[in-house]
Amino acid sequence: MALIEAKKLFKSYGAIRAVNDVSFAVNRGEVVGFLGPNGAGKSTTMKLLTGHLRADSGQAVVAGFDVAEEPVLAKKHLGYSPEGAPAYGEMTVREFLRFAADLRGLSDPAEKVKNTLELCRLTSVAAQNIDTLSKGYRMRVGFAQAVIHDPDVLILDEPTDGLDPNQKFEVRRILKDMAARKAVIVSTHILEEVGELCTRVIVIAQGGIRCDESREKFLQRGTDLNQVFRQLTA
Amino acid sequence: MSDTTTPVSPSNSFAAFGAIFRREFAGYFRTPLAYVFLAVFNAFAISLAFFVGNLYESGIASLDRFFLYHPWLWAFLAPAAGARLWAEERRQGTLELLLTWPVTVWQTALGKFLAAWAFLACALLMTLPIAFTVGWLGSPDWGVILSGYLGSLLCAGACLGIAAIASSLTRSQVIAFVTGFLACFLLVLVGYGVLDELLSGALSSGTVDEIRRLGLWRNLEPFTLGLLDARPAAYFLSVAFAGLGLSTLIVERR
């Protein structure tokens, strides 16, 4: 069973069609790289899959549950980190993760918080207010709240955006460790991430899918990925 | 259908509501603003009662001159406390998190609203020394005082309902505060002589009387006299929960 299914999704903002007939399915063990220029519809597609936005038509299904019809059940199987990894800045990292655990009704929340802090290498800053953290740590906090319940489905909107090479490596390492057990969608501008992290690539431009293929096939399109990207999204 | 997915914890609406309530309530005390708020509320509530209402000079062991100014105070301070309800979530981007966590918008809205109301209740409870002072100086009717406090708390809820709508419409706390304050201020003015005179020129006396019933003071006054009438209580609760409902719909239909 596919853990993520987008079925003929459409979404417009006024006269602008942000998502135009998008369909795909993601199975467990797949890490899908969502590529596309700014404003291509990547984030909007993710927001439709996570239930943050309602589609004008079409269906988004997470772990077998229709996101519009059974949102709470779908969201229980979902971990999502929006662009910029928003969090309550006035809370400490530990308080914020505890809040996420309590809100999800997790059993043994203190243990889950401890394990997640260790997994995301946040233990050293657990008592710090999120506002005071560097961008790299804040991105990891966003990632931590998305994985605290060990979800089947992980949707991450630009999780490595603005990070330095060491921080990017760290986020990718954590993601790779857990990817085999999950269906993952990662949006990114960084083409090198395709080779390092993804098993499959979906390129989106002007709201529609321009290419949906395995990493190997995508990499065979050319040695200059920037050139490939420009051709696909032109 | 989902036989291959990882088992998840069963839905526990109360746990989610409790988590939101605790975070919101504690959130007020995370910044110095809460303490400033409590101090301002107390300073104004007591100063207005003594220096404008002449509570001491009246020689009557009653708090009706204290409660008289509460609609003004709540019209200003409930929007100040309620401005952050949704506007801050929008500004920080955390609304996107809340709306993608397994909790309904209604659970979130109720948790937030009741936490804000509980915070306003704390401000009100801190004025209790004035009641004890009156009790020390004379022999007040404690039932009437209790009824006054209940009315004031309900009035605070009504102003908070209006503040919730204002907060759901913007990402700016300042705009949320100003619009919430103006709407509450209008409800304070309704029933006062100046507005009545203005309305009387344009509307029939029956209509003016109906409008007057919508004023905050008109509905708080019976409580301060110890008259426990269902109508003013229903008025305050209707405004509070209509505000809660409307603001939730606005957030849900973003």
C-alpha cells in the first residue's frame, strides 16, 4: 500500500493555479526529492498532503486515510516540518517537544522526548529557548517535532535550507537512518541532495509534474544537473 | 486499509485540549507582558473605584462603584490579552504546525480561548483585597460581591470573544488589539447617554431601547446589584462563544 497518495490535486489562489492536476504515490522506503523553482507549487502540494490547505478538487491520502475526510487519523501517521521550521520561540527545546508529545497523546512522553533529543543531537541545547538557537539547531528542532512519534510518513519542506555543509550532512544522516521505515517527501532547491538522499525525483514547475522517475534515471539525464533542472522547468 | 502502518496512540481529545490549555496559559507568564498586564489591571481597577467612583467617600460597604468601571477595563485589556490568540500563531508560522498536528481546530480554539479567559480570571482574582478591605471597613453582602465578580468574569469572556475574532483576521497583534478594542469600546458606549441621544435622533425609541440592551454595562449592572438574571448571563456567554465560534471558522476556512 502506498503511504502517500496524491490523486488529481488542484489548487488555485485566485486566478493563479498553484497546483494543476498533480498525482503520484509514495511507498515505504522511498525518499522522494521534490524539485522545482520558487513558486512552482512544491510547498502548496505539501500543504495539501498535510491537511494545512484544502484542495479545490482531488484527494490526498496519508497512510490510507483521506486527509480531508479523516484528518486526525491521517495526521497521526504524519510528521511534517514546514518551510523555515516554525516553533514557539519562547519555549525551551525540551518544553516544545514535550508539548508536541502531549498534544499527540503519546505514551511515555518524557522518554520519547529524551530519545528524540538524542536522535536529533539536541540534548546539549534542550534547556535553551528556541529563540536563542542558531538556524541549524532550529531546523533540527523542526525536524525533531516531526519525528517524535516515529511516523510512517514524513514530509519536510526544505529541511536543509540555509544550513552550513556540516549541518546539512547531519540532517541528511538522521534522515537516511530512518528512511527505510518510512515514506518521505523532501522539497529542496539543492540538486546535490538528489544524489545523496533521494531514491526518486519529482520535478514540479508551474503547478504540474514535469518528471517523476528514479534517482538513477534522473542522474542519467546529464552530468550538469543545473542544466537538466533548467530544461525540465523552463 | 492501514494494516501495514505503525499503530498510533488512540485519539484522546482531552489530552490534546489539556496540552494546548497548559501551553497557552503558561505562555502568558513567559513574557514580562503578563505581569505588566496584571499590574495595570489592578492599578486601574482600584484607582478608578477609589478616585473616580469615590468608593471610600460613599460610606457604603458595597463594590458596585468598583464594578462600574469593569466594562471599560475589559474593553481595553481583554483585546490586549486576546490579541495573541491567533495573530501570534500566524506571525510565527506555528499555525501551520497546529493545523497539521492530530487535533481539531475546535479543540485548539477552545483550549486557547479558555486559557486566555483563565488568565483574565487571574487578573480579576488579584483584586480580591479590595473586597476584603470593604469587608473590614463595613458589613457588605458577600453574595452581591460574589455575583459582581461572576458578572465581571462573564463580561471579560464576552470581550475576549470579540478579541478572538479580531485576532483571527490578522497576523499583527497590534491590529488585532486595536480592532478588538474598538469593537468592545462600541459595546461599552452603547447604553451611555451620549450615544443614546445620537441614536434617538435617527431611530424609534423602541429600537434605541433594544440597542441599549446590547451594552456591556447594562448587562453587568444586575450582577453588581446581586440580581442573578439569566438574560445578562446568556448575553455575555452568547457573545463569548459566538466570538469563539466565528474566530474558529475564520481560521478553519483560511
